[in-house]
Amino acid sequence: MNNHGHASMFSATLEDKLGSARHVAVLTGAGVSAESGVPTFRTGGEGLWARYNPTELATFEAFSRDPDLVWRWYSWRRGIIRGVKPNPGHYALAEAETLFPRFSLITQNVDNLHRRAGSTDVHELHGNIERSRCLDCGLFFVEDEAPPSEHVLHCTCGGMIRPDVVWFGEILPETELLFAQTEAQRCDLFLTVGTSGLVYPAAALPLIAKQSGAYVVEINPEPSAIARELDECISGASGAILPLLIDTARRLRTSA
Ligand code: BV8
Ligand code: ZN
């Protein structure tokens, strides 16, 4: 837990990093979108979500077995995402791009909310729900070209169209994973925000950062599965903590 060595909300070490880090990397999970109203994987939501386990539905097997059901689940999720807005946590991370000499944002989320909040360089380890692709010819479809529907859609080539997200058992986009692992090895401050730390290889990133000498801080109301390996755990909601953290960094870096 963080030590309140002085008046500030943050530990002396974290303050020092916020003021002097040259390379900051952030990994986000579903928790950063929770305050926007997007149900997370663990706490689930209502409807389709509550009745099915994402680790069963978010698989190629489920899609092969019942493409309409899986397509309906993603259509339902896309409908939720279209109806929500980024929250202060997303906006704080968008501002962070301008505050540190090098800043990298790596997300497990497929909801596109970081980009909608203004982040310009988002590394999506698990794809993007607003993008679909043809199983046969690989043609990509953006949101409106593959509208939400009750039945799976087919490409002009006849192939089935799938969400362009990484399912369980599927490999991650190589360039994005390599980028994320390299940033974790090189950064001097690593924040892991709103993730349960259960799904690999993303969950290994904070551990890689720690082993490579970075100061690693978790922001989550509950300790994640990897919390005890990290330097600090700030217990709180990302929409509340991230703006305070970025305010502190801005104050320390502009009061030169
Ligand atoms: C792979 C996209 C190679 C799709 C997702 C056995 C042991 C270990 C590993 C494995 C195993 N068997 C298989 C594996 C590998 C598997 C894995 O790790 N499984 C886990 C379940 C054990 N990984 C894979 O399959 C990956 N691929 O490894 O390929 C390979 C190939 C073949 C066989 C083996 C390996 C692919 C993983 C990607 C899956 N796709 N999403 C879609 O969205 O539909 S995963 C999805 O769930 C997310 O992207 C995220 O990565 C993951 C976990 O979700 P979180 O983001 O952490 O969110 P969660 O709901 O879990 O938690 C929310 C957190 O927020 C909580 O901690 C909560 O306290 C906090 N919170 C709540 N409110 C707030 C908050 N925090 C801050 N503020 C708040 N307000
Ligand atoms: Zn096609």
C-alpha cells in the first residue's frame, strides 16, 4: 500500500517518478472503462453477458459452433460502447502523452475509448471491437460496414465476417506484443490500471517492467492477481486516481 510520507496523495517515490521519469508506460484493462458504463469481464453485466462466460464466448471454437450467437454478443457489446463516453481516467491518459518525454499506452481493451478520449498512439493487444474482418480473404470492415445484426455477416467473397479481436487461445498481434514487451523493459515508471492481471501474455507486462528495474504501480479498487509482485498498489477508481496523478505530474514538471 502506498505510504503517505507527506501531504500529497502519492508516495514520495511515486511523486519523484511523476516529476522525473523520462519514460512512462501504462497498461490498461476493462476497469478503466467501468466508470464509463462498460461492463468488465469479472463483474459482468446483465443480459447475454451474465448468462455466458466470456472465456467461453470469446473463442474461435464458440464462433465456429454458433457464429450467430457470438456475433450477437459482440453486436450487443458494440451497442453498449456506442452509447457510452470516455471517463476522466481516459482523458488523463490522453493528456499524459504531452507530459512525459516518452509515454506509451498499451491496452487490453477493445472498446476504442482511449482513442475517443484523444490518445493518439494506442497499442491494442487484443484488437478492436469496432473493426471486423473476413475469415477467408482477410478484408477489414469498420463499424458501419459490418453493422450489428442478429446473424453473422458474409463478405463479398462469401467468407464469414468475425470481430477483429484476439480470442482466448489466439496469438496476439506480434508487433503490438513486441512493442509492449520492449516498452516494459525500457520504461522507468510502469502503471497497470484496471486489470485483474489474469490473462497472459498481457499480465506479464508489469512483471517484465519490475524485473527490468521500473517502478511499478497498480491502480485498482481490488488487488489484482499480480499485485503482490508490484512496488505499490493504489486502491481506488481509475477515473478518480488518474486525474490526480496527472495533475501531480503536470505541477511537478511545469513548475521548473
Ligand atoms: C495466447 C478480447 C498463445 C476479446 C480478451 C492456462 C494458464 C495460463 C494461461 C492460459 C491457460 N490457458 C490458456 C492460456 C492463455 C490465455 C489466458 O491467459 N487465459 C487465462 C483466462 C488463464 N491467454 C490467451 O489465450 C491469449 N492468447 O496466450 O496465445 C496461446 C495459444 C494457444 C494456447 C495457449 C496460448 C489471448 C488472450 C486475449 C483474450 N481476449 N479480450 C473480447 O474482448 O471479447 S481478454 C479480456 O479479458 C481482456 O482483453 C483482458 O485481457 C482480460 C481480462 O480482463 P481485464 O481487462 O483484466 O478486466 P477484468 O474484468 O478481468 O477485471 C477488471 C478489473 O478492473 C478488476 O481487477 C477490477 O477490480 C478493476 N476495476 C473495476 N472498476 C474499476 C477497476 N479498476 C480501476 N477503476 C475502476 N473504476
Ligand atoms: Zn472475404
